[in-house]
Amino acid sequence: MSEVQNNAELTQYQEINDLLSKNKHYKEGFVTTANVETFEKGLNETVVRAISAKKNEPQWMLDFRLKAFEHWKSLEEPHWAKAVYEPLDYQDYSYYSAPECSACGDACGTEAQQEGIDPEVAKAFAALGVPIEDENSNVAVDAIFDSISVSTTKREELAKLGIIFCSFSEAVQDYPELVQKYLGTVVPYHDNYFAALNSAVASDGTFVYIPEGVRSPIDLSTYFRINEAKTGQFERTILIADKGSYVSYLEGCSAPVRDTYQLHAAVVEVIVHEDAEVKYSTVQNWYPGDEDCEGGILNFVTKRGICEGKNSKLSWTQAETGSAITWKYPSCVLKGDNSIGEFYSVALTNRRQQADTGTKMIHIGKNTRSTIISKGLSAGKSDNTYRGMVKITPTAEGARNFTQCDSMLIGDQCGAHTFPYIEVENSTAQIEHEATTSRIGEDQLFYCQQRGISEQDAISMIVNGFCKEVFSELPLEFAQEAEELLAISLEGSVG
Amino acid sequence: MTTLSSSTWGNKPLAKKFAPVVKAAMEHYAQLTDDLNKITENPGLASLRETAKQQFLLQGFPTRRDEDWGYTKLTDFIQKPFRLEAGIHVTHNDIEAYLPDYPAVRIVMVDGWFSESLSDDLSGLPKGVTIESVCDVLETPELTDRVTHQEKQIEDEPFGVLNTMLLNDGYYLQVSRNVSMEMPIFVLHVQAQDHQVSNVRNRVLLEENAELTLVESFVSLNASESEFSGFTNVVTEIEVGQAARCKQVVLQALAPRSYYFNNQFIEQAENSVLNTLYAGIGGQTSRHQNHLKMNGKNIESSQNSACYAEDSQIMDSRTYTEHNEFNGVSRQLHKYVLSGQAVGVFDGMIKVAQAAQKTDGQMDNKNLLLSDSAQMDTKPKLEIYADDVKCSHGSATGQINRDQIFYLQARGIRKPQAIRMITEAFLLEPLETVSQPAIRDWLAGALSQKLNG
Amino acid sequence: MLLKVENLQAQIDEKQILKGLNIEVKPGEVHAIMGPNGSGKSTFANVLAGRDDYEVTEGNVEFDGEDLLEMDPEERARKGVFLAFQYPVEIPGVSNKLFMQTAVNAVREEKGLPALDMFDFDEYAQAKIDLLGMSADLLERSVNVGFSGGEKKRNDIFQMALLEPKLCILDETDSGLDIDALRVVANGVNALRSEARSFIVVTHYQRLLDYIKPDHVHVLFNGKIVKSGGFELVHELEENGYDNIIQQYLGE
Ligand SMILES: Nc1ncnc2c1ncn2[C@@H]1O[C@H](COP(=O)(O)OP(=O)(O)OP(=O)(O)O)[C@@H](O)[C@H]1O
Ligand SMILES: [Mg+2]
């Protein structure tokens, strides 16, 4: 059923080099030529069973997948977002691809990963600046390459504190009761089309559990890398912060330059208990495609967290610069009284990229609060949409929301859109929403230039100033990376 | 290989399945079309109605799953099929109370039919001002397109389709080039019979540099009968020519169980000014929609609404504003005061086309919830394709500001009165754009009376 | 000669504003330009700085032996042309400090000097703050955002001190200043005066000129310099207004 491919074909290299020279703006666009095991293209029940078997999964996990798959088949692909794409051919993707490690050959399960990382894969992560072998790094990293997690660092150190930080596949094996307790509770398998697909074919992802009263001393992070052409990545991440705990979790992504679309449909579930706090930061830099956004990543993601207990807090921060199409609404269900939800987002689109992103803040508990700060930047011929919902249910006495959506247009071929939905069912709630649209003023540019600053620098300075409120929420190194990404992504968009 | 293109998706006609009640209602209205068509002598009109009917039978009524109808429930409405019967006799006495207390040219429409006997004598209108009944216009088949100018757009709206199916009467109003109609034209739309459809199709045409003030008032004659229910379905096309100035005020004060749907399709030409205000206080379910296209340079527009809803009223006001040319300015302020289990809905879209550089668009929505079970749903949207624009929207929902109440109390005003004063001031703010004091006072009176009644 | 302007004509939106302006500025000189509202003073200042809303239709401008009109605005700035704006611009989110560090390093690069890192820059900025008697917290805020009118003007003078330009053009930097701020600005200008540095000061008032004593005073009217003289011309204007001079000019 599976087939081992060797990708080191000269012709392909040539093609890739050609593509790369067309895509100077995307520096993560190299391809790794490790030996990989890739399923044949196609999706049916046998494939779902095979994925499960490959990962040696218990029956309950297989049942979850099959149930989701059955449901997915009954759904229609959604096209309501502002993003326009032609229906995808789900049979034209491969649903499992993993680097074959030299240590254990074909029959490699998840257990043996630690010992043998394919040197090519290790090199790839090193080139991306992901510290999978650096003992002195101050973050713990789970590195995911196509369908599987290839390395998780610092786990012993974290284990001493009772923190579980491992790949999702391992968690299924090692902590089945925890996974079973939380899987699908925040994002049910029937939530939406892509969540159903993810539930059926989930590849790998990260599992984090922070026990009661523990503050994670270091940032935890996951780095996603899609390498194989025409594979989908369907990671599933679950993060649980038990009572009074704290964690800052970071997520970064990239993919090589390909000329066909790659599909990324992730599901993230976050559960925050009483008095706990989770900061979830993402820098998304998937390959956006060439000048016409041919061949970029289709990034259809469901991220949702629940503030289950009193005084809990969940904060989403994202810098989105990549992908041909992004469709993503990290949300907070504010169930516990006094719980707090935050969403800070910078989304930049250039060329023909399309981003439709925002958040949902569902207020259920008393005195719940939410803040939404969204900065959309459109350049080139792109479309950038904020779509968000603030819902105050009748029980949410004294709820408060503040929303600010600012858009900036760079050039006159792009679009910036704001679609907020505000539903208030409690009179004691207080909701404020503001949105503005602007561009970089001629007078601002001239002022900078008069002080000797080049136009390109002036633009990147003004743009970063525009995004500042969001970047200040990102961990330091991440903020820097995000600023650089903005500069790179904007290159050639002006003048 | 998948390719990106803006080829259309969605909106493909699916063979829909309808629940029995819905199906019955659909057949009922289709029958009304057939009845009308039996007696018409204008074949163009008959085929127009027939085409609309076919479309209606295919798509039915919108449901809450439709993006634009998620907040406006129609289930009650669908269960009450409304009739279309010849008008009953209404006297001057019946309508006296609803006429304005300021000088105006008065036109009366009873259950959707233009009433010549109740309207002012129109032969004395100033030169260059024409008012006719649409029914009369339609007697000349060649003139049919006078009132179906933007038909394609109209039929994008479910109630627009229904309006065309039942197209029979309304008013046609034209102000010629350089003519300023000083006196306001006041149109009283009366729901006279219970369970009756008032289907109204109007066309307002302002030629270059013309000026007009139009006031419309929607009332039910038997509002005191608590079960009285009428269904008013209006489509109005307004064309504001170059440098023309159009001021419009619409007061909707129908009986509490009545239904109101009003779609206004407005086109503005270069240098023109539009100022329209909707005041909503009546109806079980009401929905007032402006579809505004600003099609020339240097256009100004203002669209405001002031809505007060109580009990289980659903009050919906929507604007769709297209900036299509250079240097347009649009202003909007929509205010809602909600009590009881009322639901307020505001949906606004500002769309700025690529050619519309230097657009300045602003949309504000502010809502006051007076009771625990009132509900407000808001969607203020921007869709922007030009870079040199200033666009913003704001929305705020909450309770009365305590500091304000306290400030008034500290000046010796009792709390209930303080609350009334603040609420009233809140609701009346959008009226500031109405420039004629007499009209503004008349409107303010109607709103205050409702609010304090 | 530092600046030589010959028969400068410029227009905006097809409207002719400068109609043949001539002026020569030697190194170390201070020139004042006065003239009624709308006479073209800001236009002249902006044309020198390279604002592309204005179209130069005729004439030459030579700066330090080079053709100024051929240069981009930032090139002019790097070569030493500084404009203090009549209306300084706000740039939300960009800190004044980062902004000026970038600018200073751009000018240093032009001069072949190494870039200043954050510590060097802080030290450098502090020296200038002391020189001008400014409050240091303006540095931490976003460029001109929420600054009072006077603070914006002072900020521009501060930037001038940091960039050490060859030609400083001050467009009504004295408007809207209180007495103390006026003194700060004047002292700043005086402190920066040197043999190599020249000034063009656009103003409506004698007050600032009393402090900085210009070498030459010009009256601009209807896009042309209609009268030039020494400091005494300032007093004449203060007493009699522009009428006399304009009548005289129109009579000729
Ligand atoms: N964009 C424009 N379009 C048309 N006319 C313009 C434009 N900008 C400036 N002007 C005109 O150019 C003339 C000169 O303006 P300028 O700002 O140079 O005057 P000024 O001498 O600096 O005046 P003030 O003393 O008031 O600052 C004025 O008449 C002004 O109205
Ligand atoms: Mg000036």
C-alpha cells in the first residue's frame, strides 16, 4: 500500500532552482531530499485505517477517525469566506508522508524517533534556525516534518516539573486517558469541513499538558515544515493548562517552493482551567506561491480555546505573512467567570495572496472580557479580510469587548475588508468596535525621506509602527522575526 | 492542478426543498400574481410578473441560513398569507390625524393603491414637477420600464422579487432640470384592511440640478385593534441626477403586528447630494434597506436611522453603499434603543471601488439596551479596493451611561426623568441631519411619543 | 556658493506658484524670507526639499556644486538639505528615537562614517538634548503623535541638530510657539550656526529674527522675490506691512 520514493532526481532539482530564482522573496523555500515514505495519493476509508495502523493507534483513536471521515464525506467544501479558490481534488493529495529514519528502516514507529533523525531533516531545521539540537536554547521545540514529529527537545527537563510536551502520536500511546478526555471537546470532529477532514487523517502535532500550579519556565514551541510535494499536513495540537498554571507556546511554519498547491488543515484545541493562563503565538510563513500565488499553501485552520475555569486567560497572537490562502479564526469560548480572551493579529498579504482571518469571542461567563486588535496590510494584488464575531450570550453579565480593526492598503490593486459580526444578548454588556482604513501617507513618506531615510526603509518603518500593538505581544525573538518577515514580504510592493 | 481564479462559485441554483407551510405561502403569492395577470392589459407587465413568479417559486423565502437573513426571522410572517383585494373606502376623517402639521403636497396611498380622492389636487404642482400613479403609467405598455429601471438589482432581493410579482401601483415622481421643489412632498402610506398586502413600487427621478424634499409615513388605520396585521412591501427607485439634491425622510409607525419591507435603490450622479433618514417605531418585523450607488465624482450622501423597538419587535435597518468614483463623501449614523425582548439588527456595508480614490466614508452604529432580554445584532462592514481613502466604522452597544444620569440627578432631575431625557437625546441624534425644522420636529414628536408612551 | 537658485518656476495641479525666483546663499549666511500668506514660501521650501507634488517647470537649483533638482528627497537630505516643516507629520507607532537613529545613520553612511549603535546614538542624542534644553521623553514617543504644536516644532529643531545639515530651511518654525519655546528654537539655531552652515528662515514675525539676526532679508510676493535687503528691512515691514513694497513693485 505504501511506496518508498527517492526524490533525489536531478530534473526535479533543476525545476526547483528555477522556481526558487523566481521566488527570491521566500527564503525558506528550499527542499530537503531525505528518504521519505509517502502514501499514494488518494483518500478513502482504507487510507484512514492505514494512517492509524502506521501509528499503531488504539481502537478508540481509529474509531474517532472513522466517525469523522464518515461525517466529512457528507459535507460540502465551504466557499463562504472572501477567499476564492476552486474546489480541491482531495484524491490528488497524499495523506501520509514521513522521513524514513536510517536507524529503523521501513517499520519505524513513533517510539524510535529520538534516536535517529535523518541528517538531511536535521540540516533543514538547522537552516531554518530551529534549535532541535541546541541544548542551551531557551525554548523547547517539537519539530514536525510533513506528517510526523521528528524531534522534541527538553522533555526530560520539563518532565521534572510534570509538564508533558511530546508529539500528538506519542501522547496517544503514552497518555491515552488524557488525550481521550480532551480530544474533540473544543473542536468537535463535526465542527466544520476542514476540522472533520483533520479528525479523519490527523498526521501529527503537539501535545502539551501543564499540571496544576506549574509555570512553565521556558517557552514551548512547535515548528511545522511541509516538505513533500502534494501532501497535506493535518496536525492536531492539544494544549491543556491545569489550574493556576502558565505557559507560553509558540508555533512557526514554512514549506518549500512548489508549483502545486499544498494543503494544510490543522486543528488546535486549547483548554484553560481556573486561574491558568496560556499565551499562544504563531508566526505563519507558509510558502505563498509565485507571483500569481500558484503553488502556495492553502492554510485552512481551526484553532479554538476554551477558558473553562474562573479567572482563566487565553491570548492568541499571530503574524500571518505566508500561504496563498489563509482561512483561520483562532477563537475563545469564555466560559469561566472573569475569564479573558485576547486576539492580536497582523496579517500581511502581497501578490495575489488571500487572507480571511479573525476571531470569535463567545462570552458565556460573568464579567468576561475580550480584546481584539487586528492589523491587516494589503499590498500587490492581494485581498485581506478581517472576519470576526463577538457574541454576548444572555448569561454573560457585565461582559466587555473592545475591538479595533485597522487596515492599511499599499498600492491601488489590492483590497482590504472588514466583516465583524456583533451579537449582544445581555444589556449589561459593553461592546465597542472601531475600524479604520488608511494607507501610508505621501506626507509621512516625504517626511522620512526628508530626514534621509530611503523609501523602502520608510515604508517598513511605518508598517512596523502600524503593527506595533500586536508585535509587542509576541515573545521577543518572535517579534523580531515577524518584523523581518514583514520587510521581506513587502519587498517590491512599492515604487 | 488547482488554479486560482475569481471564477464564480456558490449561488448556483440548487433544487431546494421547502417545508409544507412555506410551500403553501409560496403558492399563495404565486396565485396572487396569476389573479393580477388575468386582468392586466399590459403584456410586458404580465410577463415581468410571471418571470418574477418563476424565480420566486425556485428560491422561495429566505431562511436564517442565508447570510443576509440570519437575524431576521420570517417564520411568523410565512404563516400568515396576506390577501390582495380591492381597496375599501377610506375617508378624509380616517386619515386626518396622520397628516403633517406643516405645509406639504400630500399624497395618500391606501393598501398600496394611489388614492386620487384623498391626495391633494396635483394639477396645481409647480412647472417641472410631475406626480402620477404608477397604475396610470402602466396603462401605457411602452412606459413600463419607467418603474422597472433597476429590475435586475431589485430581483436580487427576495422581497424585491415578491414586489415585482405583485407590481400594481405606487407613485411616479419627477422633478425636471433646474427645478427646485420648495414644498415637501408628503406621502402617507396607509394600511387600511387587516391581512392585506400593500405592494408599492415607486420611482423618484431628479434631473440635473433639481431639488426635492420627500417625506414618507407608513401607518395602520386600525392600530388600536391589537391583532391587526398588514404587510407592506415597498420598492422605491431613486435617481439623483447631476448636482441634484434629494432629501428624504421615512417614518415607519405601523401597527405592532404588521410587517414592513422596504428596498430603496438609489443612484447618484456627479456632484449630487442625498440625505435620507429612516425612523422606525412600528411593525412586528420591519426591514428597511438602502442600496446606494454613488456613481459620479464629488458626491455626498448621508444615511441615518433612528429605531426604537419594544416587546418582541424585530427591527432591521440596512445600508449598502457603493463608492464608485473619485472624491465621494458618505456619512452614516444608526441608532437603536431596544426594550422588552426586542431585537435590533443593523447591517451596513461600505464598498469602495478601485476608481473611488479620495473616498471619505464613515459609518457609526450605536445601541442602547434598556432591558435584559433585548438583543442587538450588528454587522458593520467595509470592502475596500482603493488605497487613498479614509474609511471607518464604529459600533458600540451598552447601557445608559451612569455618569450622565448622575450628572442630571446632581442638577436636581429625578432619575426616571434623567433616564428618559438621556435616552431621548440618544435616539434623536440622527435627526440632526434633517435640515427643515418643521419636519424634524414632527419626526422627533413621533419618536418621543413612542418612547415615552 | 552653497545654494544658487535661478529663475525657479514651479506649479501644483497646473497652478503656477513660483514664477521666476532667484536667490544665492553663501556658506554661513542666514537668509530670511517673508511675504504675505499664499505668496509661495512653503512651496519654495518644499521644492528645495524635493516634494514631488510640485512640478518644477523652469530654472536651476545648484547645491554645493551639484544639480539639486535631479536628486531624490532622501538624497538631498543625506547631502545636507534639511527642512523643518510648517506642519510636522505624525507617524503612529514609530518611535522618535528609532526614526532619528535611522536618519542619522543614513546621513553618516553618506559621509562615510560608521553607523551608531543604540548606545552611541543615545549618547549622541543626549548631547543634543542638553544643547537645546529639550525634555528627553519626547524621544520615547511616536514621531509627533500627540505632540502639541510647539513640541512638534521643537522636535524638528532637535532633528536638525542631530542631522547637522549644511542648509537648514525653517518654514515658520516660530509659529505657534510660546515665548520660552521661541527662545529654545532661536538658541538652537544660533547654537548650530557655523561658517559652513547656512539657513533659510521663513517667518512672518520679527521676534525670531531679532534673536537670530539674518544677514539678508527677502520679500516674496506672487512667486517672486520683489525686494531684498538687510536686517533693517524687517523693521520696515513690521511698521508698514507689505503694502508699500508691493505697490512699489507693481508700479515698476
Ligand atoms: N494642492 C494645491 N492646489 C492648488 N493650490 C495650491 C495647492 N497647494 C498650495 N496651493 C496654493 O499655492 C499658493 C502658495 O502656497 P504656499 O503654501 O507656498 O504659501 P505660503 O507663502 O507658505 O503661505 P503661508 O504664509 O500661509 O504659509 C497658495 O495660494 C496656495 O493656496
Ligand atoms: Mg507656508
